[in-house]
Amino acid sequence: MKVYEMMSELGKLPAGDEIAIPAILRCGGACKGQVMEDGWNHTDPETITWAEIEEIGKAGRAREVFKLGDTKTVTLTTGEKVVLRIIGFDHDDLADGSGKAPISWDMVGVLDDDHSMNVKPTNKGGWADCDMRAFLNNDLFEKLPDDLKEVIKPVFKLTGVGGESEELAKTSDKLWILSEREQYGRSFYSAPGEGKWYEFYRQEDAPWDRRYKNGEGDRAWYFLRSPYLGNSTYFCSVYSDGTRSYDNASYSGGVAVGFAV
């Protein structure tokens, strides 16, 4: 009897569902697994490939196999190592209209190099028209390892248009940074309605308010994608001590990238 048929008899997988097997059954081998409450084996994303992670998501098993806060390290073409973290399951709307992206990720720290939201000190046009968005979805995307690029799914993001307006714009993004609402669960300085609170950041004592260069070392302040609602110059940000704030769009700040698989 095939392994997936055995698991089907145990009620673990639908009959013939072979897609999730390669990664789930590595426990006891390369996988460093641990039994979760429902009997599934937790799989460390570090021990499997992005293609296998994608397959588990397609099979609808991501929440059963992975945990919020699970991490996976990748190396950019520049040699920079980036630690990524699971922040949500079935959270983001896929841009192709096919439903929800199974797994959403962001960075534990920030990129080594800072970046401004815009060359000029303006938030007009918001995330949709800013330099940061173009940089992430073009320059930075091309620096990701090929196996990761192959599984990233464009998703819709809602963000204020800037210029002191509460109007929202919908964009399709491969890479993005969090909105104020996605991180804090509410709008302090931004337009209402910029997405929904990610599950990881809703956890009690989740380390969401401070990021470090490359995940360690000195704390870094970083930008959120939300235009500051009070004027046409600032974007929302998070200071190095975790304080929510806002900064001039032309300043260079930390970048904590997110994406969905």
C-alpha cells in the first residue's frame, strides 16, 4: 500500500491526495518534526523546498503542517541572507481571482540597505505610485533565489492614495511591505481599511514591534506602506524602540518585505 493510501485510511488525507506527501512525511528524516495537537507532524520550513511548501499550501494543509512564526532563510543574489517568517494563512486575496493565498510571509528583520518611499518628499499617489513599490517588485524581486520567485503569488493590497485623502487604491503586488492596519490591527495615522490584521501580529507577546538589521544587531526603524493621513509628505513608520510614527517619504528607512505563496 502506498504511503498516501495509508494516511487516507487514517483520515489524514483525502484518498489519492499525493501532493502534500513529499514534505509532510519527512519527519524522522531530514525534517525535525514534532507532533501537533491534531496528530499532524509539524514540519520546519527550513528542512523542505519552496516547491514543497507550495504543494502543501495547494493541498489546503498549510495551517496543519506549519505554525505562525515558522521561519525560512534565503540568500539573495547579492549574498545577503534574509530570514522570512510565516505571518498568516489564507489571508491575502490572490490577484488572479482564484481565492486566498495559502501562506503569507514577511521578514524577521530588515534588509541590509535602507530605502526611501519616494525620492521626493511626497506621499501623493500612495503605495500604488511610490518608488518603494517599484523597487521591491522589480529590482529586489530579481535578487530573490529562483526557487522562491517561482512560487510567489501576486496578491491584492489596499492602501491609501495619500495627499490627505481617505480614498483607497487596490494594487497587485508580488512583494510589499505591511500597512499600519496589517501590523497593528487599526489605523492610527493612516486611512481606514488598508487590509486586515495578520494573525501572527495578533498573538500576545508576538515580537512585532522591533526589527533588526538582518534579524540581529542594531534595531532599525522601518517604513510601512501607509501614507500618513495628516499631510502629503509622510508615510507611516515604526521607530527602533517599537513606537508607531511617521516619517518623510524621502528619508531612507528599513525595509521589511512581505509576500505570499
